[in-house]
Amino acid sequence: MNFLNILSTFFIALIALVHVYILILEMFLWDKPAGMKAFGHTPEKAAESKILAANQGLYNGFLAAGLMWGLYVGSAGTHIKIFFLGCILIAGLYGGFTAKFKILFIQAIPAAIGLTLVLLQG
């Protein structure tokens, strides 16, 4: 295993863990202090949007699962990693420009870096 492969694997695992954390925030902590602080919501807004947030959290879990699947199958998972990193990149760009700018730094940029690392492996 070369350095680029180790770096790519580490970075993709980190992105997957971030998405598991987002799943937890959106599905289970949305209307709790940690969730409201993370997303800047009032208790009223959190209560109104709790079901929608849980749905978003589930999607983030699928993204994390896809990345973990790609890592699990190793070099045979290159296309899987590319697909899921591409999905995260697009979602991060969309969210960054339509919801909160900081999403670019949480999702889009890490996904772009991960994608670059995978593609550099050839």
C-alpha cells in the first residue's frame, strides 16, 4: 500500500465519519441542544423541521455507508468511492450555495479532495 493509497483511505474514512456524525445530529439530536447549536435553530424551528431533518440524516447515513463499502472492497471499490464522493460533492455545492455557505467546507471541499486522491491513484 503506497502513501497516496493510505492518505486516500484515511481521508475517505474521515469523510464517512463526518457523515455518520451528521446523521446523528439530524436524526437524533436535531431538537436537542447539540443539534440546535450545530444548525443554529430555535426550539420552535427544530420542532417544525424534525421529520425533514431525520430524512436528511438518513441520506447522510447512506453516503457514509457507500464510502465505507468502497473502502471495504479495496481497489475494487474505486468506482464506488468515486460515485459516493461525487454525490457528496454535488450535495455540498448545492447546500453551500442554497442553505449555508459553511457546507462547502464541511462537505464539498473534503469530497473534492477525496475524489482527487482517488483519481490520482489511477
